[in-house]
Amino acid sequence: MAETKKTLVRLGGRSLAGLIRLVGRTSKTIYEPPDLVDKLAEIHPCVVACWHGQFMMVAGFRPDNVKVAAMVAKHGDAELVGEAMRALDVELIRGAGAGSRRRDRGGASALRASLGALADGYSVVMTADVPPGPARIAGAGIVAIGRMSGRPIVPVAVASKHFASFDTWSRLTFNLPYSTLAFVAGDPIHVPAHASSNVLESKRLELETALNAVTTKAYELAGGDIERATPLEVLAAASPPDPGLALKTYRAGTSLLRPAVPLLLNMRGGHGKEDPTRRGERLGFAGRPRPRGQIVWVHAASVGETNAVLPMIERILAANPLLHVLLTTGTITSADIAARRLPERAFHQYVPLDVPQYVARFLDHWKPAIGIFTESDIWPNLILASAERHIPLVLVNARMSPRSMNRWRRFAKFGRPLFSRFAAILAQNDNIARAIKRLGAPNIITAGNIKIDAPPPPVDPVAEAALKAAIGTRPVFLASSTHPGEDTVIAAAHALMKNDVPGLLTIIVPRHPERGGGLAASLGGLGLKTQLRSRSADPAPETEIYIADTIGELGTFYAISPVALIGGSLVEHGGQNPIEAARLGAAVLTGPYTHNFRDAYASLFREGGAVEVRSSDDIARAVTTLLTDSQAVDRMRVGADRALKSLSGALEKTIGAIQPLLEKRST
């Protein structure tokens, strides 16, 4: 089987080389500048740079008696390209830059081989953008080769009038024979041997600009349609595409399902997930009159996002004294937080369900000057309808789990018309920024996580004092924001610890308070003495598991707990916010699933400010150690403080991106 595959690859590569020769032989050729071949010969050896997807014709084009090597990746698809290059008498350098991938793709060995080839008198052809993208963004590796070798980098593009293109990340093109073929080269770019990081970045941008210029010129000279050869996310960033069939189907489907909405709301209301007194807001009806002047609309999905945007709302109002802020959320718990914590000139409404008629009713009444969405709560009808009304949109604290990144990549045709309509997107880290850029967002800023800069949840001093008086000297372990499947693990850990930690009180704060009653029953069935806070305020002396099924008290429980396990991390939810616990002095434990707060946890682990646990045994050992060793808790607190300081600054960047849009709308 392996030999058969090798034979097929070899034949395919030779056929591809034959196509390249046929294109060159049968096409009318144009050079820009006219003496391009002579100029390349004069500066040989050099680094020849092109965009990915237009690689093969460039590698096959060279002056007579000039040795050429080409950098080709090691993955399976590149074997075909490698065989074609061999057939064209081009030496191969195997490997490529890692780009956004973490695994080694042979970049270090390819760098050494490229420098060796240049020293041996070969010109090296390589693509400037690195798989898997984003496309048309020059990587740092090619600039590093120019600096280390001392050889110039020449931006080159080849275009033909007739070509086939494919919807790959780089918009792979195949030039076709009997066409017009244009070869265009820009001025050589020299990178100083001792260039600083700022100079290297300027040279990278210079190369990127030059490659875009020669590519445009090549298609202009060849008479080809450059849009068919431009990566779709690049086109989307330049001009948001119209909603495709999938989005049109979604919009029509949500409209047709409108008669079923009352049933849906009744079902959610029966589970305590809807406020029956404010049901009209879910249908787009306003719950209050619109205030005069401009309104900034901020949308946050639930509790965590609401806590994150409250400081941003305060900053917006302070900088713009004539504005009002409308905060929309979708949960009762977040509405309760908004009612207690929103500042003056800010008010809350439930977000309308994503049905075209409800969305139109909502926007027609509130007429927001700008819309600010939070994290990953992307509602197509809300976004498209806002854009149709020319409301500038911003996505703040943007995040995507690895699973979401893959899903959006697979359904990019659905995502591009949405993400390309945001005027600015502030991502939590570079990986998220790259993923969203591949969806056509025109303005991406890596800002960090604004939850790092948010103040901790409020502590009620009266409730704190009452709890401390009831608990006395009993050791306390808190499990916060737990999800189904985690509570039994925590209860098992309590059972393992209670003999070694006499009088232990375990407090569980479920992420969704409505789970409290069922949770008390299930844990009570295990023989544990449980108590619900909603039924009796303070824990009794005999209580083992105290279930805090109330709203808005998490800060108070962090304040009385030396150790806190952050929920959503023992199951594949992705973790909840550890920063709140750390800011209130609790030593942080977490399960292995932390991708929702990957950067925060990476810094906490690096500084010794958090400990990972995977089982009830792990939890019992860690909690027992921390409850019996105050110095260990102090060391974790110091490490957490260092981590938080290193991560701060996202709120300033976010306000810096939003304020110009607000000022533009006010003029």
C-alpha cells in the first residue's frame, strides 16, 4: 500500500510539473519590470517571497543557470508539490513555520537548510504566509532568514487570465494553459543584520505590503479576476459578504418558528429560567421608555459576562456624560446582578429571542448608537439586523474554545457574513484573534481578558459576619460555580477528608441556583447532612454540605473560604472565572478543563497561584494540605497576585478601541 501511494504521488507530481510547463509554453508572458529576469539574476542568490496558493509557478520560473531551492512542508499534501518541484529541477527544503500550531513542523531545520542553501548559491523560494493562516499576513520567519543570511527578499507574484481557484485557507489557484501569464517582482527588501524587534516588524509589514501590491499588479496585467484568487476571509474583511444560503435559511426558519415561542418560554419558565413579569422583553417589547439622547447597547449572555462588562460600562458612562447604556442579558441571575450593580444612566432589558420580528421591534425602539457584544454570544439576526441599520458593532473579550474554532472553520461561509460586520473585535489571546481573522473580521486587537481587570464580586459585610459567627472555628472548603457531574466528586472528596479535617464544612455554590433543591436531595441520599441557604440562612453545627442556592453572594463565600475549587473544570465545560476567587484571597483549585480561561490559568500555574486536581482523591489531598498549612495558602496568594498583575490591561485597550467609535457617532 505504501509503495502504491508513493507511485501515485510521484506520477501526480510529474503530471503537475507537466501542467506548469504547459502553462508556461502556451501562454503569452508579461514581465514587470520588463527586465525582471535580468534583475533577478543580478541579485541572485536571494529569498523569493510569494503568497501561499501561488507557489508552484513561482518556483518554476528562474533565470538561466540559476540554482533554486524551494521550502515545502512535511505534511502529506505537500508530497505532491515536492514531486512536482523535483521534476522541475528545484531542490527541496522540507519544513515550514509553525504558525499558530504548536506542533513542530520542521521550522528550525528548514531555517538552517535555507541559510545553507543561500550560502551555497541557491535562491530560496518560500511563501510568506504560514498555514493554517491567517492568509496574506507575512510571518516573521522569512524576515529572519533575510536578516541572518544577509540576502535580499524579493516579493514576487504570478497570475494568469485563466485559472482555477479553490476555497482553501490561502485560496489555492491553478494556472491554466493558453492564457496570459504575468510575472511581477517588487523592489528587493534588505533586512539589517542587527535589526531591532521594531525594525524587524517594519520589514515584515513592508514585505506584506509589497506582496499585496505585486499580486494586484500581476492580475491586472494578466487580465485575471483577482477576487477569485483572494482568500475569502480577506474579501470579507474588505467588504462584508451578503448572507449566504445557510444564514438566509436560518433567518427564514426562526421567523417561521415564531408561533412556537410561547411554548418555549412556558417550558423555560417552568424551570425557573424566565421572568414571567418581563416576558414581553423577550419578544422585543420595551420594558421602559427610551431615554433621550444616544444609547450604547451592551449585550452580555449571563452572570460571568455581566460581571466582566460592569467596569467597562462605568468607564463608558464616565467618559461620555450625555450617554445612556442599555445592558441586555438572557438569564434571571444576570438580571438580578444588573438591578443591584448597574450605575446611574444604565438600565437592563432582557435580550429579545433571535427572531427577525422581535429583533426589529427591539432595534426600532431603542435605536442604539453602537452595539457591544461580549465573548462568544453571537446571534445572527441581532448582528445582521444591526448592521443593516448601520449600527457599529464591537465584540469585546472575544473567546472561542478549540472546539468552537474548528466548528467555525468548518462553517466559515456561515461565520464570514457575521464576523466581518464587526467594526472591531478585541480577542482574549492571539490564537482566538487568528481564528476570528480567518472569518473575515477587518479589525482584530489582542487585548487580553477584561475579567482580569474587573473588581471582585461584592462582599456583603453583614452576611459575612453572620456566616463567620455560625461557622466559628470550623475549617471551610468552597466549591464554586459547579456544574452537573461535579457535585458528587466534591461530596466524595468531603467524605475522604472529614476524618483528617475535623468539623470540615464544604460549601457548594451551584452555577445555576435552581439546581439547589435536587442537589441537596441527591447528596443527602449519600448520607451527608446537607442544608440549603435559601431555606435557612446560616449553616448549622451538624451541617456537612452547605448548598448556597442564592444569587449574588459568591463574593461573600469567597471571602470566608481559604480554599476554593472553581467549577466547570471537572467536566468538559471549560472552567469558570478563577480571578474572582484569587482577588478575594482564596487559594484556587481547578480541574483539568480550563480552556475558557486558558491564559489566566496558564499564568496562575506558572506563578504557583493555582493547583490542578482531577479526582476526589486529588481534591482531598490538596484541600487537606492547604487547610492545615497556612503558609502554603499564603504562597499561593502571593503567586496569584503576581499572575494577575502580569495579565492586567485589557480594560484600557477595550475602552481605547470603543471610545473613538462613540465619539464618531456623537459628531
